[in-house]
Amino acid sequence: MGKEILVVAEHGGGALRPESLEAAACGRELAELTGGSVTGVVLSAPGLPPAGEFAARAGIEVVALTHPELDLYNAEAYLSALAALMNERRPAYVLIPHTATGWDYAARLAVRTGASYLAAVTAIMAGDPPAFTRSICHGKIAMEVMPAEGTAVVTVMPGAFANSMVATKVAPTDEEIGGVERLEAAVDLRGTRARGYVEAKRRALDLGQAEVIVAAGRGVEKPENLGLIRELAACFERGAVGASRPLVDMGWLPLDHQVGQTGQTVAPRLYLACGISGAIQHTAGMKNSELIVAINLDPGAMIFDVARLGVVADLVEFIPALIGKLRR
Amino acid sequence: MKILVCVKSVPSPESRFRINASGTGYDESGLTFHVNEYDLYAMEEAARIKERFGDVSITVVSVGPPRVVEQVRKAMGLGAEEGAVIDDSEAPAGDALAAAALLANWARAERYDLVLCGVMSENMQRGATGPMLAELLHLPCATTVIAERIEDGRKSILCERELEGGVRERVRLPLPALITVQSGINAPRYASLSNVLRAKGREVPVIKAAELGGAARRSEAVRRAYLHKRSGACEILTGDLDTMAEKLAERIRARVPR
């Protein structure tokens, strides 16, 4: 096993996703600790641009694995191609963004190649070999984990590593930039077929327009209590109602109100998180709000980590009091 | 059609966790456990497939100490014929690979047509056990499925996966296959009294992990677990309800006058 660190990029139809650059930043940090080298990997159909862009923006050498069946993401295609590459290059680490695409194949890749697997790491701890930090139990507990011996497949939590880009002009095609090695991918689909995307329904509500978002979470307890949330949002000229995923899953509010990784990402002047625990799936979608206020009965809730102001109280009692003061 | 639903017994996320004696995880004493929420969606999806096709048998399985039989029965109460517990209390499956290996060794001979898991567990939040189980059973796999339809002929399953921003990606898997489901794929039913009683009456076999043979390769080792320290940047308002409301309203109006 060598010291190479492979970083697998994620792209949507040729457009490089920022999580790829974050994973590359993680790779560079790891390389500094281990004396290894970082190589990017891009899987795509022949002729698509992401390999050159990844090399230029991450400032690393890139291996472009190409095959017509890689025009759309397909777990089996990624697995067969990456397993073959890993078998050839015997890397120390394979870093993959912890996105819905990444976690779809990363654990399987580890099993297929006999590598160990660490999921959703948020930091690297110096050591020989380095350890990784990850959270469990809705962020309440942190763990330092070590991979078993041999190659380690590691998924990198989005937002955990700075998206640091090398400031170079982005090249439109591979040919215009050095540092890209093209290889034909060994692909075996085993019957799995990518069938494209479902057309997204137009959103009726654009939370990005709101100046204030009052968001409801499970702490609201009953759909009847949503009236309080609406009343509070109505205290502001440009207020809107948001929701964490569980409320939408239960059908209490339509999908348009959902804030978070699989909903909308917002950054209003004021975000009032009411009865929201603060799981990363939610906070990823609002943590850049200018002022975050949390109202929650659980003083241990992770929302108090992203909030600047907090109230530990039952929102059913507190919100009416707050509305009263705001209306004065 | 034979369907397997894998469920996990997990502590409530509102729990006040304490670090265990070995410093590698949380102390389980005093915690209350329930069926991992995502696995309830998986069980409901299985029940709907049974309603659609009719000749479907559903088995629920869980890896854990003997107490997880309670969660297995709870899941069975939503409409499963069989349940089983893989008791790993003598040597707890320390990571996703260990749990997946136990499930694979147990499930392999049964030749399930479809295996359903929740996308991740509420406690470990890795989403790894399902995909690893698929790989060990040599099954095609799709994760974070928000809609599925077994196609006529029962040779394939068309899935919609939910990506960031709510974008949905379609993939067709040949059957047999394993899918992990995302919350919101359906609306889980309340357990019917008849199903609950039937689940109560059924024997749930407990298989000791050691009987399933082969020490699984461990994928990761936990060096240290610790309680997350509050960043301290949050100002918690004090006083009675009225005082806190007053203080907060003031701070809010300073930022958003209208």
C-alpha cells in the first residue's frame, strides 16, 4: 500500500459540486500529516469537462475515468471502475463527499475492496496514523475513530472542510490543462440502470425571499400549534414559515416549507428555530442566517450550537408571550 | 415474494447521554429505546408491497441484545409474519460491517426477493449497514429511496432516490435487491390490534451471533468518545417567561424593525 490519497469528485452533468473541493481540502490536510500525495478522480462520460476543472480548482493531479455508462451516476459503474483503480494503485485513503451520491456507493466500495470504512468525518487528528472525528446521536457525542489497517474509504461531511480553491483560471476542457490522466473505466453494471432525473415541481414558496423565517420542528408537537408559528411569522412584514423535515414527512406542512439538506437553503436576517433539535440535515440549510434564535425545551439540543440567542422553554407558552411583546 | 426488513433498536434523540466506562460510546443504562424511525418507514413500505401483491411474506430482523425483541415485535405489529433477533450481546457488533456481516450470514440461505432498511440509524447516522449488507449478499442497491415501484413481472424495482435540494434521481434495479428508504416515502400506519396481537403471540427466535460463525473484519476502531462541548457562543436568555420574551423582542426589533 502506498501513500496516495484518492479524492473522488462529485459532479452533476459535468458541473463540479463544491463538496468535491472540500474533500480535496481534506485530502491535502491528510497528505501533510502522512507525507502522501493527493490525486483527484473524476468518473464521467468521455468529453465532459469536470476533470480539468477539478484539477485546476483543487490544484491536484486528476485521473479521469471515462466510459459511456458514466454519463449518469450509477452505483455499479462507480463501484466497478473505482475498485479496479484501487486495485491498481493501492491508495492509503479514498475520500468521497458524504452526499446522497457518495454514501450510495462508498460503504459498498469498502466492502468490495476489503478496505475499512469511516463515514461522515468532520476533522482529522494528527497522529501516526491520523485519526478522524465524527459525531453520533444528533451531534451530542463526538468520536475519534481509526480505520483498520490497509486502505481506508472515508466519506467527508459537507461543510466540514473549507472549500479552498487554488486561484487559477478554470479550463473549459481537459486538453487545455496538464495534470489530467485519462483512463478508460472498467464498468460492470450488473443490471442496474440509471433512469435520469424526475423533473422538479416548481416551488410555490421561495423562502429565499423572506427576511424572517419562523421554522417549526418536532417540538411543536401538534399540527394545531402551527397557528402560533404562523402568527409569529405574521409579526414581520417579510416573514415566512419554515419547517424541519419531520413535519413535512408527517404532512403537517407542504414540502415548499422545508429547510435543510433535502429542502431549501436559506440565509435570512432572522431565523427563529422553534422546537427544532438542530440535526445537521437541518442546520446545513440555515446556519448562515444572520441571526439565529432557538426556542427549545431540551437544553442539550444541538440547535443551541448554531444559535446566537437561545430560550429554553416550552414554545407553546413562550411564543404567545413573544408575539405579545413584538406587537407592542 | 419474500421480504426482509432490518430494524434497529435505538435510544431517543432527546436522551441525556453519558459516556460509558470504556469511553468508546454512550452508557445504555437508563435509556429508553424504540424502533429506529427510518426502519418504520421501511416496514410500512413492505406492508404496502404486500397489500399490492398479496402473496408476500415479511420477516423482521434486528441485531442487538435480547431486549431488542420488543422493537422487533413492534415492527412485526405493522404487518410482518416472522421476526428474529440476532443476539450479539456477548460480543457486540461494533460497527456497521460487523452488523452487516451477521445479517448477511443469517439471511443468505433465505434468498429474500427484497431487503428493506431505513436509510440510516438515528444514533450512528452513517447509513452504512444497508449498503454493506447488499454488498455481502451480492445484491444491487439503492439508498435514500423516496419512492419505489416493483415492476410488473417482479423482475425489477424502479426507485426514486432523493438527492440534495430535493432533486430526485431514478434508478432501476434488477430483483432481488436491497433498498434503504428515506423518511417521507410513505405515512406509516398505526398498528392494527389484530397485527399487534398476532405479533405478541408469535415466537421470535433468538440466534446467538456466535452461531452465525466467522468473526467479521472490523472496519473501524473507536479510540475515544466524548460529549460534545457547547461552543459557548449562544447567549441563553434568563428570567421568567415574560422577561425572556421582553429581552428577545428587543433584540429582534433591533435587527428587524418591521
